[in-house]
Amino acid sequence: MRKPPVKRVKRAVHTRPAKEQPSPETRPCSKKSGKGDTQVPAKPTNGAAAKAETEIRRIILGNYSIAAWYASPYPDEYKQSQELHICQRCLKYMRHRQSLESHCCSDPFPRGRRVYEDASSTLYEVDGKTHTLYCQNLCLLSKLFLDQKTIYYDIGGFLFYILLSKQQPTMAPAGGAYLEGAVEYTFVGYFSKEKSSVERNNLACILVLPPFRGQSYGQLLIELSYELTKIEGTTGGPEQPLSSQGFHSYRSYWRRAVVQALLGISPQAEGYLLHSCGRKQQASKSSSEQRIFSLSRLARLTGIRIEDVLFTLEDLGLLECWFGKHIVCIADETIRQVIAQRRINPVMRMDPSGLQVDDELAESSSDAKSDESSLDASSDDDG
């Protein structure tokens, strides 16, 4: 009897897959150093490298060559050179230095209405609707140094406050600082705000160019934004949310402004308040006398929104609750102890005498009049 044929079954061979080797562009490379291994980042892909090569890397503004921090939506044909030459007078941008040297700018400089001036700086108010091209160029320039900047062309509803430094006249290069009389002006920075803000923001965007940082110009711009708010007879604050650096700057200002008001060393704020209310200025109380403040009165004296005043008082440990109402009733000695412990510098960068206050600006805020009456009533109730 024949045996049936035996079927041979082929065994599947499971092979270990070969380890995928990274490509030369993504393979991490170690570079030995005295403190261990330092990993060198991978090279960018061809697409990323091409995009980086078409962005502005540096601007030439006056006597300064400034490296750009972020990309700005300049026209593509101006990004090929990766360097822009900008006229300080009109902020027009050019690709070549020869174009800047042959640029004959007849625009007024400084432009706008002067609202502040001291020995070293001056501030001009420029209407985005009147000086549209200039403000658009300003927004494109600021985007090179501000990551969250989003508005470049629809700027008719904004006011721009241009900060210029003043020096003795020197021989300026082409497109550099321009002279007015015996003063040489250099663009330092600016802040902007909406003409009509539902949230009562007194500052929408702020910029100080990198060469001028660390010289208290940012502090000056913040102080001036609040001084203009006090002149208008209302309260305000910056547009939210704030960056960590912006929060630190504003918290420093809020502390200074609040302790100044509590110590009674902010007479210009009281002057604006009395001027807008049509009252006669009364004799100031003694600096050693204890005073009572409500949150609304502190907001009026400082121009700071009540919620920011409340945060600052809680931050300083100066807020108390009395008969269900938040009030501040603290002796001057206690405030001075807080200033010493928190290392608060109560001296403002701004010179109050440099403000260009006119009656039209002080009386033009008709929207704030209804709020003044309610705030006055709460202040009178506080005694």
C-alpha cells in the first residue's frame, strides 16, 4: 500500500526590520566640549531655508543698522535684498543705499501735533486717517520687532504718538536724522491707540527700537499714555492680553502711580480733575495727614482702570474692606514702608511741565462727562 505524499509547509521567516537611518539633514550631530556634548540643531529644509532667505534681516534707519526679529509683510520685491534702507522723515523703504541718497523727501518732519516735550525727547500725535501712508509704513516697520502685530493697513481708526529724541545738530547721513532749527530729531519709538475704544484701551501697540531700549523710553511712553487719559477726564489701560514683559512694565508703572496718589505727590492729576469738573483748587492737605480714598477716586487721580487699581492695591497689600466697601485708609508712614520693602521708585520719567495741555483736548471728551458725575458722587460720599 502506497503511502500518501507528505505535504511540505514552508515556514515563514520573520526577519528583524533594519533600523531606519536618519537622513544627513535630520541626523543629530554631537559636538564635544569641555562640559559634555552639545547637540547641534538640524539644518533647515530647502523650503524653510528658501523662505528665510526671502525675509528682511536688517534695516538701516538713520545712523543705526538694526537686525530684524520677525518677518514683516513688505512687498516681495523688497525682500530679495534682505536689507532695507528707511527714511526717517517719511519711513519710506528702499532696497539700495543709492536710492536713499537720491531720495528727496519733502514731507514735514516732525509731523502731527506736538503733545509733549522735555530736554531730551518730544512726542507728536499723528492721525492715521490724515497721514495714512506714513502710519502704514510705521506699522510695517514695527512688525519687524513685534510678534503679535496684526494691523498694517486699516489704520484710519487709530492715533499714533511718535517719540523722537533730541540731540545737538550733527552732520547727518542720507536718510538719517533731520534738523528743525537747531535740533536734530531721531525716531525712537511710538505707541498707538484707538480713537474710540469700547473697552477704554488707552494703548493698543507700543514699540521702542532695539538701540534705544534700556533708556526708560518705554516707561515714558506708558506714562504719557496715562497722562493723556487723565487730561481727557477718563480712565483706561492697555489692550489685553499683555505679554510677560508688558505686564512687568505696567505693574511697575501702576505701583508708582498709586503710591504717588496716596502720598499726594501727583498734583498734575488733581489739576486735570478739578479743571474737568469746573471746581476751584483747594489747599492741599498736609503730607503727614491721613487721607481716605475710594477705588473710584484713585482711578480718577491716576487714570488707571478700577480693576488695575484694585490689582495694584492687593499686590501691595494696601487694600482693606470697611463696612462692605473697599477703601484705602493708610498713613503715609505705612506707604513709605511699602515703597522701601518693594523697592518702588516713585519718581516718574515724564516732566509734567512738558505736556502741551489745551482747553480743546481737556473739554473734548464728551463721552467721559457722564462717567465723571457718577465718579464724583462716589468720591464725595467717601468724604
